[in-house]
Amino acid sequence: MENSITIEKQIQKKLTAVLDLVHFEIKDFTGRHLAHKQHEGGFHLEAVIVSTDFENKSLVERHRMVYSAVGELMNHEIHALSMKTFTPDEWKN
């Protein structure tokens, strides 16, 4: 399996290609899930994503935008992706 720095760069590159990314951070919690029976490999990640493209979008629309951008990484490399999506104004507050 790839390391978390590599997967972070891949995700950021994919997001930057389709979103005006203002802020991006990711935390890797894969280690917490290695002993679970249901763990089938892949990263368990939590992301904070700030973009002007989220303005006037519902939470569901924002998450769909992110999943669409991340694409095939969700099929193998990423087992779980939790995210918080903000507009720049929401992020400031």
C-alpha cells in the first residue's frame, strides 16, 4: 500500500484539477482500523477541503464534487473518506 504522503498528494492534485482549492488538509487514521475484521485494505482518511466552488452548494453536492474529483482512488486506495467541506467564508468563521 502507498504511504499517506503519496495518497495526500494524489488527492490534492485531483481536487486542484477541478476545484478552486483554498485550503486542503488530510489526516490518516488507517492505523486505527488495521485490527478490524472488516478492514480490507485502503486508507481511512479525514479531510478538510475549502473551495470557492462550494458556494451555494448543499453538503451533498459538495461531497459529490469531491468524490467525483477523487474518482478511481475510492475504488482501491481509499477505503473510507470522511470530509468537512467549507467555503472560504465558512472556513474563516
